Amino acid sequence: MDNRKKRVLITGAAGFLGSHLCDRFVEEGYSVVGMDNLITGDLKNIEHLFKKAEFEFYHHDVTKFVHVPGPVDYIMHFASPASPIDYLKIPIQTLKVGSLGTHNLLGLAKQKNARILIASTSEIYGDPLVHPQSEEYYGNVNTIGPRGVYDEAKRFQESITMAYHRFHGLETRIARIFNTYGPRMRLNDGRVIPAFIGQALRGEDLTVFGDGKQTRSFCYVSDQVDGLYKLLLSDYSLPVNIGNPDEITILDFAEEIIRLTGTKQKIVFKDLPKDDPLQRQPDISRAKEVLGWEPRVSRQEGMEKTFAYFKGLSAEALFDSEHKDFSKHNRR
Ligand code: NAD
Ligand code: UDP
């Protein structure tokens, strides 16, 4: 009998979601191979895992041929820039990791006879004309807009994944992830939660884009990881929304952050970025039915934990508000 531990490859392992997934799979008794080229990630997120025998790390760009010696039972493909500022600064890498990177990982999954879960996104719905968004909705994406590099790469990723499923019979899972937050987000990645908390901690005004009437629905990371874990182990191959339907306008959210952090600063309004979706809320009926999953952590509780994490960062990290330097990475 084969007594070896199941082995999972997690791409994007040094990033926010990838690092939490590594923790979860190690806890669940898997042997974990993390892979990352560190373009937006940070080894600090996984340094606590390096001393564990069941964890190994490959510093590798998944847009190049991916080789992993030995058995692989599962792949979680999470490598991709994920914040609007990141993918505007590195648009071509964003397109490549969603397309070429996904192709490489599907090829690896086929060769290893592994099951693969890909990290898709609510962005495939674009600026949605249907509310809330269910998996049946095809989306409203501007292919040539600034967000198109991310949205279209993710849409291609879903298509090629379904093609491998249908044509090669590969075991595939597609998670459509809605805005998720928690410890280990990069303070300066531009996403709204680290942006607002960073501003509050530095004593700066909170920058609300547009009139702040646009909505988002924020999911705490432990809930997200739980949904992803259940989806991987399910037998369901069509896309599943994983997110928290608790919707709020960005202006109301800024006011919540002011109360949570006790900052004396005020809200200032800035231009709304192009194609910024006006409404976003997941319909999670499918996840409830197929996975028996729904989020459990309220925004209040999740935000308190997230604030505690950011408060614990060094002053150096807090005041390093410059965006990550991508210059050492190939910009092609
Ligand atoms: P993140 O930027 O923290 O993590 C992404 C990781 O991928 C980083 O460590 C980065 O260095 C790595 N990476 C990027 N390109 C790579 C490449 N070519 N080769 C190897 N590694 C590479 O972002 P995140 O929030 O953790 O997002 C992870 C995944 O989840 C992404 O695919 C993203 O699209 C998806 N997602 C996240 C959210 C969210 O709210 N966090 C929402 C929807 C989808
Ligand atoms: N946003 C904002 N101020 C900021 C950063 C973001 O008002 O400093 C808004 C942004 O315009 C969007 C929402 O917050 O409407 C969520 O932005 P984020 O970048 O976190 O993710 P998105 O859901 O747009 O990918």
C-alpha cells in the first residue's frame, strides 16, 4: 500500500493567499511544494515553514517550463499579480502568468495525473450588469482597458482549464475568488484594505476613489482558504464563486476603518480608476450547495485581526509606502 503523504504544488506560495494555503495544507498533513518568483510576494510570508520537513520551496517563474521531480497529487495555481496597481505596473507578466503559466501547470498536471485548482476571480465578471453575480453570468469586460490584462488572462485561464478537462479528461477545479483580505497582504499593494489601514496608521487622510458609492464584499482569508480546500477535494469541475456576500459601499467602509483605527484623519476623494466595477457581490448558492461552505467570519472580527497584524509591522514597513520595485524582474 502507498503510505506516502499526498503532495501538493502551490504556485504563488510567497503571496498572500498562497502562503495561507501552504499553512493549511501543512496542517492537514500534506507534503507541500511552494513555488514563486517573488515578483509581488515575499519570503517572509512562508519563512516559518522552511524548518518543516514537509515543506519545500522552488524559486521559479511559472511562465517558464515547470519541472517538479517526484509525485504530485494536487496543484493549486495561485501565481499572478492580484492588485490593480500591480497588474497595471506589470501588465505583460500578468498576461503571461495567466496564459503561459496556466498552460505549463495544466501540462504538469496531465503528466503527473494530478488534480489542479486554478485561482480565477470575480474580475471575470468585469463591471457587472447583473447583481449579485452568479456563475451563470458571462460578464462585462473591457478587453482593451487597463484591467483587461488581468481580466482576460483569467478568462483565458478558465477556458484552457475547461479544454484540458474536456479534451484530456483532466481533473480540474475553478475558484472564482471575490475580494479577500487578512494578514500578509502587502501594505503598499494599493488594494483598498491595506491602503486604508496604512493611511490610518501613518496619520494620512483616507483616499476614497470616485464618490465611494461603488460596492465590494470582503471575505476573510480563513474562510476563503476553507472554501478553496473544500472545492479542491470536491468532485465539481464547473466554476464556483468563493466570497462573502456581505456587501458595503467603499465610503461606508472608509467610515468603518476610521472607527476601527480611531484615526483623527478625514476622507478625501480621488478620481475613480477606469473600469472600476461599480457593484460586486457574490451569489454563493452554488458553493453552499456543492461544498456545504459559507463564510463564518464577520467583517468586524476579520478587520480587527487584520488591523492587529498591520499594527504589529515595523515602522520601516509602515512608512515604506513606495510601490514594490519590479525593476529587477524582466519587464517583458
Ligand atoms: P499576491 O500578489 O499576494 O500573490 C501572488 C503570488 O504570485 C506572489 O507571491 C507572486 O510573487 C507570485 N507570482 C506572480 N507571478 C508569478 C510567476 N510568473 N511565477 C511564479 N510566481 C509568480 O496575490 P494574492 O492576493 O495572494 O492572489 C493570489 C491569487 O488569487 C492570484 O491568482 C489572484 O488572481 C487570485 N485572486 C485573489 C483575490 C484576492 O482578493 N486576494 C481575488 C481574486 C483572485
Ligand atoms: N479604493 C479606494 N481607495 C483606495 C484604494 C481602492 O477607494 O485607496 C476603491 C477602488 O476604487 C475599488 C475598491 O476600493 O472601488 C476596491 O479596490 P481594490 O483595489 O481593493 O480591489 P478591486 O476590487 O477593485 O480589484
